[in-house]
Amino acid sequence: MQTMAIIGAQWGDEGKGKITDYFSRYCDYVVRFQGGNNAGHTIVVDGKKTVLHLIPSGILHKSCHSVIGHGVVLDPEIFKKEIKTLQENGLQVTHANLSVSLHCNIITRYHQILDQKRDSNTSAQKIGTTGRGIGPAYEDRCSRRGVKLIDLFDIKILENKLIRMMQEKEVLFKSLYQVDFPSIKEEAQRLYDLGQFIFPYAQDTFSLLQKALSENKRILYEGAQGILLDIDYGTYPYVTSSNTSVGGIYTGAGLPGGKLDEAIGIFKAYTTRVGEGPFPTELNDAIGKFIQTEGHEFGATTGRTRRVGWLDIPLLRYAVQASNLSSIALTKIDVLKKVETLKVCYAYKYEGKEIHQTFPGIDLAKVTPLYKEFPGFTEVFTQGHNLSENLQSYIEFIEKESGIPVKVIAYGPEREQIHFLKNFTLDT
Ligand code: IMP
């Protein structure tokens, strides 16, 4: 296997960081291709927790080169901060094992202010964003007014680009939101100084990955957020502003050779969602509270409480198709072990019909979930143990309904709390 993708297949927070970290040890490159520091990937090694928002999870492995592709929106201050934190924790982080594309769009202070103002509690359409400036930075990319990393290395070019970018926004800031914002000169200087720090890491990552393929290197693409937050495939408008599905790899980093050998969809054994938006299987009862507490369902980026619900097969089927997933890693399975009766939503009642798969544009606020019940499982999880009959039937149901195998289960936050149900042949 030469190319592999780890894709969040629900509304984010599925435990991608842990699975990426696991496979990184076998890979030469780990590549982020979309999103920014709205992500929060938590990895626990020997009881020590590392939360990465921007830098790929591969950074924890010495032999692995971490790459931030041009599809990522880069907050240069966070980039610097994460490098410093990793270095203070004794990790080697240099331009020899970390590269960032010269063509990433930059998140400026203006983007952060705009995001927070737009998504405030009094906003007419609150999305519940992370407030990190992600949406506004992507907007400027699409309107062709964005600032790219390469622009940070020349203060004159940078100033001119910021002037162009801010021309319309100045009116918006002053008249609509009535906020002061940093002067262009100050912002240009701040970004320029950060650019000087980033310079050694900046390069043409597209060519880097092309070369990697020609040298038969293994490349792992690390998704952020989840398919249901994809700007095109997700539950619009309650989505993030990038292509979180496999399609984002092609546009956000480049897939040399044009094909993925394995696309692993990461599903939690139940469902969670942060921020606003419909959630058919949401649990607003004691079981929901229990799963939330047991699964420590609080956001790694914003600390917000995650909404919790049962596993949702119509969404799962859709995610498999939207991203051509080839297998499933089922995470946080241990969280469910004290729940006496488990439920899985196998279909919806929607506009008088029973439907088994969601599709773009469906109004999830108007569906009624139909449930199948499963007896709970009580296993003590260890590596390679034989699964109980109850857990096996839960997993087999997911395989049958999704049409793809569950190859991995993860049963705790530690790096080694992972169990393979099918062989992965990384050596071919
Ligand atoms: P934004 O990406 O900050 O614009 O937020 C848009 C939506 O995506 C909000 O509902 C966020 O809560 C959600 N979101 C963004 N990043 C993540 C993530 O890493 N995990 C879960 N939800 C996320």
C-alpha cells in the first residue's frame, strides 16, 4: 500500500488523530490537505496528551515527514506556537521533517474578527463555528483576494495584498459590525515577522509529493473535521468551508499517481456533533449524558460540549459513497460498554417514506429515525482479544449496512489501544 487516507466520516471528532498516529509509523509522509486550526487531533502516548490543531499527527514519529498542503488555511501564529510546544516537549521539528506549502492561504486577524462577529449569539444564522477565522479565509481564497504564505516574505507585496483584501471589508467592519480593527501596517508587520520564522519550512509541497511517489514512498493523507461538515457533501449551511471528503485531497495537496490504495473512514461507535445543525439521533436524556461523560465529549479546540446520539446508518452509508471509503475504523467502542441496550438508526421516515440513505439537500430536521436494538457488551478490551458475541453482532450489522469491512476498532485514548479485525498489508 502506497497511499492511504484517514477521513472523518461523521461530524468530526471521530478520533482521526489516534488512527493517523498509529499508521504514521509505517508512512514516509503525512499530509494535511484542508481545514486549519479548527481541527483538534488528540494523541496520547504513555499517558501524555498532545493536541495538534494544525501540524499533521505524523510529527510524533521521527521517520515521518509532515506536510501541510496548499488547501489548508494557515494561521501563522498557531503554526509557530505548535512548533515551539512540540520542541519544548523534546520533539525534533525542523524543515527536514515539516514542510508547509508556499501556496496556503493565510488566516489574518481580520478573518478571526469577522468570523467571531458573524457567528455571535445575536447572529441571524449562527453556525457555531470555532471562531478561528476559517470561513472568512476560505472566502477570500475564492474571491481571489486572499494572502498566500509566499506573500509573507515581502512586506511591500504583503501590504498591497492586505489593502486589496480589506477594501470592502473596512466598510463592513466599520458600518455593520462597528469594530476597530488592526491597521494594515501593523497586521502586515505581524505577518511579515511570523513569515520570517516560517520561511525555512515553506516550500513547493506539490513537487515534494510528486517526488515522493516516484521514490516509492508511502503517503498518508490526514483529514480534518468529517464528511458531514464538507462544504459540498455536508449538512449545509452547518458545515465548515473546505472539502473534508476524499475529493479535498486532489485539490488541497495533490494525489500523485491519481489513486488511493485505502480510504479509511473513521466512525465513532456512536455519533457526536459540535455547533448548530440538525442531528436526527441526538440523545437529550440520561443515556446521552452518560455517553458524553464516559467519552469525554468536550471539544479539543474550543472546549465546547459535544452533542451525543446513536449511530446513524443512513448517514454512514452516505459518507461511504461520498468519499468512496474502502474500510472503517470504529473508535471509542469502549465508551458504550456500560450501556445495557444499544440502538442503531437503520433508516429514516421522511416525507411519508422509509429511506435508508441520506442524500444532499435532505432536511435532516424533518426525519424520524427508526431504530434497531442490540444487547450491550461488557468486554474487557485488550489487544487481540476475541470479541464477545454482542459486540460482534454490532460490528457485523455496520458492515452489512455499509457494504465495507470494519478493519480496526479503537478502545481507548492510548496509542496502543487499537485492535485489528482484518489484515492490513502495508508492506505491499
Ligand atoms: P468552522 O470550521 O470554524 O468554520 O466551523 C464550522 C462548523 O464546523 C461548526 O459547526 C464547527 O463546530 C464545526 N467544526 C469545525 N472544525 C471541527 C472539528 O475539528 N471537529 C468538529 N467540528 C468541527
